[in-house]
Amino acid sequence: MIVPGDYEAGYKRARQKDEALADNYIRHTTIGDPVMDALVEELAPLPQDLIHQFINAGMQEDKAGLRDAPEALREFFFTAPQPDPDWLDHDVFHPGIIAFQRNAADVLAAFVAGTLLVGFSTLISKSFVQTGRIFDNGVWRLRQNNRHMLEIFFPGGLERQGDGWKLSLRIRFIHAQVRRLLAQSEEWEHEAWGVPVSAAHMGFAVANFAVSTLDFSTKLGAFYTPEERAGFFAVWRYSGYVMGVPESILFSDENSATHLRDIGLLCEPPPTDESILMSNALINSAPLVAGIEDPRQRHAMVTKLIYPVSRALIGATLADQLRFPKNTMPLTLFLYRLDRRIKTLKAMFSRQNESTFASLLMVSAYDDSGLSYRLPDNVRAEDSRQW
């Protein structure tokens, strides 16, 4: 088994905890998505607008629209589509969807202020920095993340015609294209980092999205019954499957997701300079996602709210590694929960207050032109056409 250089030290530590899972994680650092990787390679010579047209036809199950598409794309959507897994049960999603709708504000706050930071502490941050996905159009990318989560936790969102299913598959196309572009870049160090946007990072990411978001949102005041917890994990598991995470590194339930995240973090090296850049860029982009553009208001929100809450969620060790400022505010999470409760009570008696769902739509990427299936055509975001 090939062990990328930057993983060697962490891999040895992880094997002391769980030899089999550590081996499996490292094995997947050199694996991408063979099916989708081959497909985007065949699509590469086509104009971006035509790629969008063909993928859109496939998403809509429009066979006539794919008549002139490459055979591989027709085969992917119609001849030999990705089968539903044996464990798929849409009914299990419902309690998780109900819990998300009830706790949506806390879930999205936990995702941005905690979950994504845990993810960026890994080597996946290198692919983001090299593509510039946060630094260029970063607010739009974060709103796309929010929309994906809203759609997979919408009733019917993960049905074949649901936008949650389509956005999950869109992510699979995007990741394959990013892998293709980074693999051609002289800046990507394969021997040290493995495959760009590897199967290991995808399996880790989905587990982290489920585990950390649920844990962090609970700390922010959310509540889940056992059935709701199971449904929350089931939604993320199936979304990960549609995103192309191989079942060999896809979690099965809350316990396996937690263990995968923890062993994955042990395998990963300490946060790199790219991790620090990505995490702090994310924190400073969050007010813009919420529509706060005044520099003074943004600064106050970042320094007095987001950094303290993030530090309280991810812990002092990781916060220090990411070079977050020290927190001088005591009882951060208690005060945050108290503030949320006061605002909730005020909203109950205020006709001027927007609904929670409407507020969530404002921080998500919705466009009158509908979903875009364009793919990046340059490894650098600033040199790529809009996608």
C-alpha cells in the first residue's frame, strides 16, 4: 500500500487506535472516483454550455436531450446508472428532515462556525487553496453549501427528481473535474498528498458533515430525539453515496461516522498553512453570506461572535493551530443560546420578523436561471468561466 508522505506520521498513530480503519483510510487517499473521473475526461473537449446542456438533460431524464452526448454520459444516466443501495430507505429520512427544519438556523451556524473548520484542518484545504474556491467568489460557494444542505433536508429532496439528489450528483461532477485539473497542475504533490479530493477526504467529509454538525448544533441549542439523530445520519449517508463516496469508506450509522471522523483526523497531518488560510477566510466571509457588508459591522460580528463561538465549538487546541484569536468572553455558548432564545421570543410577537425559512433562503445560492451544471475549466477559480 502506498502511503503519501505527509500522512506517514499520523498513519502510525491512527493504527494504534484502529489498524484496519487506518489502513482503509490511507488506501483511499490514492483513490479518486474512477467512473466519474473517466466521464469528465470524455466531456473535457466540449464547450462548457454544451456540458451544462447534456448534464441537465441527464438530470431531467431527458433521453432525447442526450441523443448527441458522449456515449459514456448516456450510459451513466440511462444504460447503467448508479443503482440504489440495498440499505436505502427514504422513510428513515423523515425524522431527520423534521429535526433539520426545526433546528435549521443552529445547524447552518454549526456547519460554518465549526464543521467546515474541522474539514479544512485536513489536507483537503490544499485543493481549495490551489483552486482559490474560497478566495474568489467565496460567498457564492458558501451559499452553494447552504443550499445543498437545505435541499437534501427538504421533504423528497433526495428522491430521483429532487434538487437535493441533483445537487449531490452535481458535486460529484465538480469534484471529478477539480481532480482532473489539479492532477495536471505542477503544484500538486502526488507523492506527499495522494489524489486531489480523494475518496478518503470525501468519506471523511461526509462523516464530518453528519457528526460535527449534529454535535455542534446541539451545543448551540438544537435538540434531537434518537429517531431524529438516526434520520439525520441517514440523509447524509445517502447524499454521500450520490456524491460518489465509495461504500468501502462510507459510514453506516452514527457510531461508524464518529469513528471514521476521529481516525481520519488522526491520519491527517497537523493543520497546514493552507488550513489556516482557508479557516480564517471562511470566518471572515460568513458576515457577507448573511448580507452584512458594512466593514465595521462585519468586523464586530467576526471578532465578537464568530471567532468566540468557533473556538468554543472546535476546542482550544484546534483553534490555536488555526491561529484564531484568544477568547476573552466567558460562557460563550451559554450566552449564544440565551441570545437565540430571546430573539425567538421576540420573533413570536413581531409581525415584521421574517420567517426562519425565508432567512435561510437569503443565505443560500438560489438563482432564477435554475441549477447550473457547468464545470470549472481552469484550475484557478479566477481564470475559470462562471460555474
